[in-house]
Amino acid sequence: MHTPTMTATFVPRVTATVDLSAIRHNLVRVREYAPHSRVMAAIKADAYGHGAVPVGHTLQESGVDALAVACLEEALTLRQAGLTAPIALLEGVLSPAEAEEASGLCLQLVVHDRWQLQLLQGLPDATPLTLWFKLDSGMHRLGFPLAAAAELLAALQARPAWTLAGWITHLACADEPDNPLTQRQVDAFAQALQGMPGLRSIANSAGLIAWPQARADWVRPGLMLYGSSPFAGRTGAELGLRPAMSVESRLIAVQELEAGDAVGYGATFHCPERMRVGVVAVGYADGVHRILPTGAPVLIHGRRAPIVGRVSMDMISVDLRGLPQAAVGDSVTLWGPGLPAEEVAGWAGTLAYELFCGLTNRVHYIHRP
């Protein structure tokens, strides 16, 4: 969790408010898109920056079929917080000791490479393990060759204490609805597993929305659970999703500057006329991308105000010419209602994923039920 310790005098500079009812709504949308699939909700990376423990509890209480994290450390945090739902380790384990602990925590392991399989085969025969075998259907990042499926099944069947959770693959270009690679991956995965026992999992958020043929026995939504769109040029709201996070700071100064005055490091912005410039208590040390250019918007009193000059470690400056009523203490929305995270990410040349995951431990979190 990001939340710092509160004191009697502590006033948050930057607050991320997470609406857990939006998470519940978005899970319903997942089930509407894939009504015949089980749902493995991706809450790795601290639930994409939204808080893995409160989000995990919300999803578990909402009847999600399983949770997915990247590594043992993330799963341990969830188990220590009392979560009992099935949890899959998407990158598997890194050592025999991790495998033993994962077994004790009743975690499901994704096995994606021969060295991992050999590691598990070195454990005592009686060690119970539940395994997903990851096959590389065309992304070429992690996974066994498709031709290895029969060999993997034989290795599992040689260990009576091992259980097959299923077969898993990952789509490289599902966020591009016209890219033929996705269909090739789906077809290759199906052909490799023809006649093989075990459940299948293919689709991430983009896959389950845009590719019905990828809605296999299990789907693995991530970004859409948090209300954001995986598709360029579309917002979560356009997909029937509710954004779960809003991030706010406040104005801490208002400057009256003259035409020609420079603003910020490097003097990259010069006032075109006499103007008011506000200073907002947020910067790249909080997770606001330094690459955000002059013109990228924030919201003040529900109206857009463009950033001017460079983002610095602790502050940004904004053009207040369209907001004569703006004053010190006013709330400033970095993204949230009226300013989608997808749009802000576009100004930074990145994705909403990175905005969410990039928030730092200086940000104070509020989780609303």
C-alpha cells in the first residue's frame, strides 16, 4: 500500500481516490463481455497502482474466480491480508524455496520455461503443486514452444501430487482490432492443444473485449477492471467502464507574470502576455511524468488549465488565464472525472497503465467503498 502514516498536522499534497464500487462495476462488465468464462483478475503491481489489498478484497467479495500477480512477494501480501481466493503467479517461482512457500500458500504457478520445470521436478515428490503451463503462441516473450505441450502434460502426469490448472498464452497485439497476429495466435494455441486435457486461458482486457474467439475457459482482465481502455483513441467510459481512480493536488501559489517572463527550469515557456500562473504541489517525484509538455491539461473548478514549462520534482506550473477565480488552496485534478487518464497518458506518449503504476509513496490513498 502507498498510504503514508498520518499525523495530526499531515495535509496530503497529492491524493489518489479509488472508487471500489467502480471496480465492482467493471467486473460485471467483464462478465458481460465473457459470460461463459471464468475470470482471473490481474492485480499485480499493487493492482496497477490502485492498492492490491483493498482491490483484492473487493474482487473476492464480488465473486471473482481467481486473482493474478506477478511474483511470490505480491501473493504473500495478499495472503497476509486475509485473502483466500485462488492466486496465480504469472511469472512463476524463482527458486525451490519459493516453490515450497508457494505450495504452502496454495498458489497456482505459471511455468513458462524448462529451467522452471526442472526446478519443480527437484522438489520432493509429495509437494502439491497446481500448475499453468504457458505456451508461446506468437508473442515471443515467455512460454514453451507450442510443440512442447505433450511433453509438459507427461511431466505433470508423472507427478501424482501435481494438478493441471490449465494452459495459458498471451496476446501481443489484441489492442489492435485489425491486426491479424491475434487470430494467428488463437489458432496456433488451439491447434497445439487439440485433444489435450485442461482449461485454456488466452484473453487479456483487449482480447476479451475485441476478440470473442479469445474468450476461452478463463479470461485475465487487468486494465479494464480499473476502468481504463486498452485501445488507442477510446476511453473506458466508451466501453461501459467506470474509471476507478482520480488524482488531485492543490494550488500552492499564484504568480502575476509579465509578457516575456520565463517559467520553470530551462526557461522553456515565456509568457505571451501579462498572465496569472498557478503552481501545483505535484511533480515527477509523485508520479507525474516529466515528459508532459506545455499544453497538457489539468482540471481546476472543472475547467481545463494547460501546464506551462517543465514538470519539476515537486511542482508543475499551469496557465490560469481562463480561470480568473482560481486561488491558492484550490483542488487540481491530474486525472479523474472530466479528464480521462487515457488522455493524460497520450500527452506523455505513454499508456494509462504507466500513469497508474507510476504513482509513488508520497501519494496519499483513499479507498471509497
